[in-house]
Amino acid sequence: MKFDPTDAQDVYKDAGKNVLFTTLKLNRDNQKEEQEKVANLVSREQAILRSMNIRYPDDHLKVTFGFSNSAWEYLFPEAKKPAELENFEPIKGPKYTAPETDADIFIHIRADSEAIVYEVADLIRQYYRDFTEVTDETKGFRYFEGRSIIGFVDGTENPEVQKASSYAIIGDEDPDFINGSYAFAQKYIHDMDAWNGLKTEDQEKAIGRRKMNDLELEDNDKLENSHNVASQDNDDGIEHKIVRMNVPFSNPSEGLTGTYFIGYARHWTVTKRMLENMFGQSDRLLDFSDPVTGNVFFIPSITTLNQIVDGELPEK
């Protein structure tokens, strides 16, 4: 099998306008029965996606579905495992820690219409509600000009669209799981009062970019731990990239506002090094952003999803 973005789930294009992230925990009451129900869920999810895209082609519906390492080992104990899939361990820095939260299944839905997002989520729920519990559900949205909720243009470090698939999709280095991807999902709660209390110049130094026009600051104008410095992965002197689809979320009346970070990557090790750098260097943005969840998920290709449905995953 060859590298083929058309065989991949929606992991390298478009953060969407209306977004819903859901993470689920398996009940773990009956492994064989839950394995069968997961296969049915995968089949139904793919059918729902095809049907809705035929019915509402202008709403740009995209759905991504994946499994954590613990879920893969529980559901498919006799199957091979994606090469870089592992349990996410907390990353502890001098000041802040990236926490690990328990989750088995990850669902990422996005579309232009919020009604479409609701309809798809409600339809999919019919097939997981009796053998899972919801551990987190977060509704995100597109902010002005695609900016982050703290006012800066988001996704600036993403690769160009023409190259994005090669950064987000597994290649022939792992032939049994080619065209899959690794997703890292993490929620941050922002201290907006403290952030908005900074002068614009100090916000720009914290991010490493101009707020209005998104131009990168000169190196001597940045902090040593500016966000766009601390969050890079320059292993072996090469800048490695992932595809970010971050979105804001908020309960305004509660003063609760944050960012749902979601990064899709060909190599989980790249995202992991970014996190290690970010927390190890005490990224200035962490002074205003509290991470409250974190886990890594394998996002199967369409071919692998079909293998799950048919019970034909490659054996160890």
C-alpha cells in the first residue's frame, strides 16, 4: 500500500467553524462484546459521514475518530500496534506540568453549520452510549479572522496546505498503519484577566509575533521562552512540523475561556518533543494558560477502519 491522503481521515485540512471534541472511556465489562460494538460504531460513523456529506455538501463536514494506546491494547490484543502509539505520561517542567487524562476513544467533528455538528454527534452517540462514558465534551468555535481567543493569529506555524499531508499522515515507515495519524488533544484554561492586563507589546513578546499583522518579531525582541520559540521541535537542527487545528471554547457567564489544542502528526515523537520543550522551557504562554487534559490517540486510515469493522487487523 502507498502513501495516499485520500485514504486518511480528515487530519490535515481546515480547523472548521463549529467544532465538537468528545472523549470516551470504555466500560470494560466484556471485552469481546465491546470489541463488536466498537466495530459497529466505526461502521456506523463512516456511514453517517458519507450520508451527511452527500446531503449537505456545502457544509464541509469532517469527522476524525481514534483510539488511545490503552484502548487499542484492550480492544485488539492480538493485533499489531502503530509503531509510536503509547500511553501519554505527564510532562513535568520547572513550573508547569502537562497532565495525562484517562480516555479511550476520541471523536472530532467540525462543519460550517452547528446544526450539522449536532446532528452527527447525536447520531453517533446512539452507537456508543451503552458501553462508554463521556469523559470530556468541548464545543469550539472559529474566532475573528481565525485568531486564537487571546487575539493572535493561530496556526501560523502550520505547514503549507500543499505539504500538510506529509506532516500529518503516517508514511511507509509503518506500512501496516500507513495513512493513519497521531492526534494529541489538550485543553487549556486561560486567565483572561491577567492576559488582557498585559500591554500589547508584552503580549507580543510572550507569543513572538505582532498581534495585528502576525509578523514574527526579530530574535532580540523575543523572550527566551516566547511561545513560538519554546513550542518548536528543532531536533537534529531541522524544524519539524505538525498540523494544528486549535479552537477557542468558552462559558462567558462563568468567566471560563480556553483553547482546545489538537495537533495531528505523522510522528507522535515530534509532538512529544514540542511539549517537552514547551514545558521544559516554561513557555511564557503557560503563565496564563492552565493545561487540564492530555492524551495521544491513533487515528486509523480508512483502510484500517475497514479492517476493524471486518475483524481483519494485521496480527502480531
